[in-house]
Amino acid sequence: MSARQTHLSEPAPAPAAHPAATARTPLLDHATVVTADGASWLASASAYPRSTLALWESRPHAPVVLPCGTAFDVVSVPAVFGRRMLDRLWEEGPGSGPVAAHRGRMLIFAAPGTAQRLPSLLAWEEWSPAVPAPLCHGTGDAVTVPPLAPADENTPAERLGSRWLVAPDTRNPWLPGPEALLWASVRVARAMAGAAVRVSIFPPADQGAKVYDVSRRR
């Protein structure tokens, strides 16, 4: 039996406390190898889950393309901005589901329907100019899922083109919805803007408008 087959037979870890109760950054202490239950959840997105699992059994170090819109949506953001979003989600918010890194971007696995609603919420709330435009993948789209385990555990993380940052570890992971990701995006944008640039839901004042002193009017 191969090392990967042994891993797939391991029982899923016990459920952890609610993420909001812990002020931890998942990138530093969360397992980055997919469990058997996590693999089953990922495979459920495929039209042929058993074939996908069989492929992973024979090639655990190979990435796989999976469709979005049923088991999950994926929100892709720049790596630095995404890391700060995760800090907010785990330290001050509800936490996150699985998260992967791929080609300089962070892939946040979200609840189905998020890809359709998040861009609209950003535009409607007039925060989109301060937030890097996310690439939202939903129904009709597909994403490259990292391997279940890295090919070489000794390879530095920064040299891996596609890897798990928060690996799937359950058959029913909690996934953030559009409101949670909107909240995290705005909090990060506000922090990055600082005092020099104020992120507001109100339109900017007309700089050419005349200002009258009405303090002496009776």
C-alpha cells in the first residue's frame, strides 16, 4: 500500500471549535494535505466522483480541474490581498473554508452562488474602486485544484505553483458566502487605505462646489 493510500484511509480529524472563537491565522497551523473526507468533498463537484477519486489514488500529486457552482464557488484574489482577507476572516470573522494558492493568486472556496452575488455587492456598495477586482468562478466555470499532497514535502512552499493553504478535511466544510467575503474585502481595503484615503459608501463631494457660511443666518 502506498503512502498516499495509507493517508486516504485515515479517519477525519475531530471537528474544531468555531473559527470565530480562535484568533489564529490558518496559514501557519492548518494541515495542508487533503484528508480522505476532504477528497470526497472535492470529488463531489465532478460529474464522476468515483473516477476522480480513482485518479487521485493513482496520481495523488497531480492537479485536477473541477467544475464550480455545485459543491463550491471559487473567488480568486491577488495573493497579498487574499492573505490579509484570511487574517480578517480568522481573527475577527467567521473563518474560512478551503483555500489554495495558484499562480500568484489566492483561491478562496466559497458557498455556491457567491460568484454571482459578490461582484454585484461590491459595485452596489461603491467599494469596488478600493478592492482589487476578484475573479469569481461559479456555474459554468472550472478551476485547477491543487494536488492532494505536494510531490516533494521538502520543496519550499514558495516554489510550488499550486498548493493548499487550508486543505479540505471534511465532507461538509463551512464555506463563506458573499457577505462574509465582502466584509473581509472592505476591512482590508480600509486598513490599506489608511487615514489618507477614506473608503466610504457615499459618493465623493464635488470639489468645485461653492461653500457658503450660513452660521450667521437668522
